[in-house]
Amino acid sequence: MLVSFLILSTILLLGHAPWLKAKDSQAQGESTEEIKAAHIIRFQNYTTWPEEALPESTPLVIGVVGADEVAASLEHLAAKHEHSKQPIIIKKLESNGSLNGIHLLYIGQDRSLELSEWLAQASGRPILSVTDTDSTMPPGSMINFIEEDDRVRFDVSLTAAELSKIKLSAALLTVARQVYGGKS
């Protein structure tokens, strides 16, 4: 009973995010890119970074590779996101850019050729890596967006998160489409 209550509470807390149909939200004026941006903003609430990587007074810096529409939506959401534990800064990253100061890295589908280089650079660092491949989980990615049955969903790799000393909450895992790895 308690477990069912916790799952239901999690669903209500996350809102429409994992089950939102892309077509339905487009009819409401939200694009798939806006849905992904809303997910990315929400992910911070279900992620614990090592204290030295993201002290409470430090703004959360989201680095975006490619995905101009997602970046624009993130900037819009960050500007009006008043209830965040920490301020949010969006930083566009160019090829061969540095991940210094980045806490969350989003790599768009349009940069799939650079995906492995960005993930290698983030590997082992306290950076939540979010990808958008619309296929299987890329090695090194912690969260990967999948569009399935006209819904924006995501998979989670606990192995990649643990390697970077990032903890993802059980609430996030319960709404993931698929969870890979992790300690047994």
C-alpha cells in the first residue's frame, strides 16, 4: 500500500512529463523540444550531485550541444523557473568545447556524430549527461530521450551515473521507460 502511494505521489509530482503525448502537447502549443526542455529542468529535482561539485549557493549550469530549439526552451524555462532550489544558467557549447563548470550536459540529436566525444569528456565527472538518440542507450549517457508511440520517454543508466558519483532518485527511476545497470 505504501509503495503504491509513493509511486502515485511520484507520478503526480512529475506531472505529465513521462506520459505526455507529443501530439497532444503540440495541440496545446508545446513542441517536442519544449517537452524535452521541461524534462531536463525537472531532472535536477531528482538528481543529487556530490556536494563539492554543486554547492547549494552555486547556480546549476546546463550545457547544451546542438538542439537550438531545446536550448531556447531551456532559456525560457530557466528565466521563469522561480521555485528552483538553485538558479539555472544555460550555456551553449560548441564543438571541442570545455565542460568545466557544467553540471548537466544535454546533447541533441543533431550532434549525434559528436556524441561519443562529449560523453567521453563527461565520463567520470559529476555531470548529468542527457542524450537524445531515439535509439538504444549510448555508452556513457545517464538519461536518453526516446520518442515512443508519440510520447517523449526516457531511459536511465545507473551504471553511468554511479561512475560519475551522481545519484538519481527512485522517483525518477519509477517513471523511466527502462533502467540499465546499477548496484545489485
